[in-house]
Amino acid sequence: MKAIIVLIMAGFLSLFGGDLHLYSAPNADGKLSPTVIEKAFEANGFVISADTEMNGPFTKQFGKSDFSIFNLMTVIPKKEAASLVKSHPDGGIFVPMGVGIYQKKGENDLHVSVLTAAAMKKIAGFDAPEFAAIEKNVMAILEKTLPGAKHTLSADALPAEGVLLSRFVRASGADSWQSDKDDAEMMIEEGLKPAGFVLSNFTDYQFMLTENGDESPFNFYDTYSICKLKVIYTVAQTRPEAAAFAPCTLMVYKKKDADEIVMGFPGVYNWMSSARVEDPDAKAVLSQAQKDFEAVLKSVIE
């Protein structure tokens, strides 16, 4: 009977919950930390691409932080990511994927937010078995690592106000792809800083796909972890769970059998929809970030 109840409850949550898994774990003694979570992911086959502490930058730029802990962790589910990207190249928007970790000052609970498999499917625009496998593994790790944690799903997502996956394509040939790649990535990197973006991590995912001698269908596959401090700080005032979307992953790749370089990232409309961001200031900085990011990529293809 217990198993039946668990299955029914899981079905109930999937039908009526939102796009984010939310964990709240007792942490008055401070024993739980981003480092503890990081080690748990590493011990279970994930690659930690970044674990960025945000309180220092918040305080330096804005003079204060309401949090005792606010970390943006990005992780790569190594096995699932490889098969996902090979079968569905645009799945690279989740390589790495975000894990938001936060605790407000004076609060006794540590919180963790991650995307559901259903949200990954919705954002990517396709379904893949890897989404469910990633979700299962992430949930198992967090439930083991956060003793006594309460698990909920976020409230139903708001209607999306724009495209969930922003995608740009630049022509490239079999003989010119290397120079095209260099030009495209140089323009991306040069365009980010003037627009106020920070490149928090870069992943040569092609290396990971081929490190064991495996064949890759790509000439190259790179991902950038990109964030804008003002966006993260402003949104965190009302919706800290949106940290699951930060930093944003920009995929840049070319398949060997294609004549184009593809660039894409999850749009800020995911933040507004999945994390139910309705605060006018937060929506304003998100909308501006979308425009600025699109302008950088448009300059690459024009």
C-alpha cells in the first residue's frame, strides 16, 4: 500500500506541479553547504563546471545581500549528457544545467532549486529519455544529501511571454568551419562584456565527448555559462528559486554533416514563466538581458 501511495503522489505532483523541484532542508546549525552538495554530485558521476558564490559580488556591487548563502552551481550529468547531445544537439542548453542553492539571513532552512524533466522538455522543444534519467539522479542525490528535506514543486508556470529557446544560425562550410568557429566565438566573447555579461565558465564539450576515444558527430561543441549580476540580484529579491536558470548556458556547435553553426540559449521568458517572476523591476532587467544577449548573437550572424 505504501508503494501505491508513493506512486499516486508522484503522479499527482507531476500533473499539478510547476517546472521547478524545490528542496528545503533544516540548516540552523549550518552543516549543509554548497560544498557538501557539490561533493555529492561529484561522487555520483556529475562533473561540476562551476560553483559560484554570489554574496561577495552582491555586496560589492549593491552594498548588501539578504542571503547567508547564495550559490549558482552548474553540473554536467556526464553519461546522460553525452547521449542527449548526440541524439538531440540542442540539448546542450542543459550542458551544464543549473542548481540554485540559497538561504536567507535569519532563516533556518537551506533551499535548492532544479528543473523538472517536464520543464527541460518544454524548454528544449522535444522529449528525450535522458531528461527523466537526469531528473531521477538529481532527486536521488539531493534527497540523500539533504536529510529531513521537504520536497515540493513550484506553482504552475505562468504563460510564456516569448520563445523559450532562442536559437541563431550562421552558415559554415566543411572547409571553413574552424575559422568560422574562431570568428563566431571571438565576436561572442567580445560582445558579452560591453553588454554587462560575465562569462563564468567555458566548456569544450567536444573534448568530453571524445575523451575515451568515442566518435563525435560534431566538428566542435562548446558551451558558455553566462550571467548578468544585476539580473540575478534583482530577481533573487522576490524569486530566489529562479537561480536554477542561472547562469544561462549558451551552446555553440557545428555538426559534421551540416553547413551551419548553431547558437542557442534558454530565453529569460523561462525565468518569468517557470519561476513566476512578476515583479516589474525583475521583469525589466530580464527583458533587457534578453535584448542584449540577442544583439550579441545577431552580430555574429549578420
